[in-house]
Amino acid sequence: DLFDIIEGLQAEGRGISLVTDGARVDDAVADRLRDLRVGPVQPTLLAAERVIHDGLKGARCFDATVAGIQRLLARKIPVTVSFVCTRQNHTHFAEVLELCAALGVHTVAFSRLCLTGAAAKHRDALEPDGPMIRGCLEVAEAAFGRLGVKTHVAISLPHCAVGAGSYRHLIFGGCSLSSGSPGYTIDPWGRLRACSVSPEILGDLRVEGWDAIIARARAGYLLDVCAMPEACMSCAALRRCRGGCRESALAVSGGFGAMDPLVA
């Protein structure tokens, strides 16, 4: 149903980006994405080595993902490679940036793994800590001048935990949930979520209209998620980082008003 969903949302005047493994982007899919003017498309690379990427993904998909990226670029579709930082792959970010430069990808979306919902039980094995993330940010800062690859921090990091002011060439976003402009995400079953890491189902687009779902969310969930930790309220960076990832705070501490676990 992917292309039907895209066409339906575009009819309402919305821009569409696509987050994808990338391995199923064959010529026909790439042609359709080009014709629909979808972009950016964000394929995921967890490492620049086949064995490591496929091991983390649990599937043999590295070669197909790289081929998918090449097909998208050949059609001049905007491509931003997504890298998800975990405890198991943070040392491989430099090689991913080098691979992106070799492929002709000039923008990378850096995300830390946010273990929200039931996945929070895997924190010890997968969640990166502050030094691991800062190491990746230092690599990204150097890569801007050396490779011409620009890194966007796609999932909010608490600025106090990573020293955000130290990186001149990185673009730091804030938590979209508490910004008033959520990055609404449709999952593979047609259910609407407020962001890509949120386990909260706002509604099912197969049985209910977009406007009705959003109106209900604004009266409930989207108000609750704006709660900020008291310790953040006097911080000069609050307007920019908005307390880090609010869903991560909920998953670890049980409330939106808690500290981001990277700080806690």
C-alpha cells in the first residue's frame, strides 16, 4: 500500500520522506519514488562492512541496500543515509561516513538507538552511553571538512550530555514531540505514531481520518509529552534540545517529566 498512502498524503499537500532499509529499492520502486517526488529517502547503514551490518540487522541485506542507494542517486532522488548508533556499532561510524562519500551521499542522519516501549529491557546490551555518542560526533565533525559529508543529529540529544556547542558543523535538532511539529510516522500497518521511536499508537488510518486522529492526540498525548524535567527548565539550551528524547525518558523512568536517560 506504500504508493497509495504516499499519493493520498500528497493530495493533502504534505511533503513525504521515506525511512527504509533500502534493500527492496529496485528499479521499479526507484522510478516510482522519483515520479512521486518523494524525498529525502533515508536508507539505513549500520556499518560499512557486510558482516557487521547484516549481523545487526538480522538479515543479509547490505549489498542490496548499497545497490538501492545507487539506484536512488542515479535518479537524482535526495538521499540521506541513516546511521543508528548502538553500543555494538559506534566504532564503525567513521567507515560509514567514508562509504557515503564514496557513493556520493553528502548528508547523514545520526541517531542514537532509543529503546522505547518493550525494547527498554535491552538497554544494557544495546544503548550507547555519552562517551560513545561524543566519539561519533567528533568523527562527524572531522568528516565535514575531510569528506564533505554533513551530519544531522536526527534524534534529539540533550545538549548538556554531549557538549553540543563544541561542534561547529553539526546540525542538532530538538525533540519533535515537544516542539508542536511532530514528525508523524506511519508504520507498516497504517497506524499513525507521533514520531519514529514512539510506541504510542495515535490511531489507525485504515479506519479513521487523519484530522480526527490528530485532534485527539493534541488534546491528550501531545500535551502530556511536553512535560519537562524541573532541572531543564532554567537551562539556556532548553528551547533547542527540548530536554532530549521524551519517549526515552518515559521508557526508562515512567514519566515524560523525567530526565533523558543519557543525562540521568
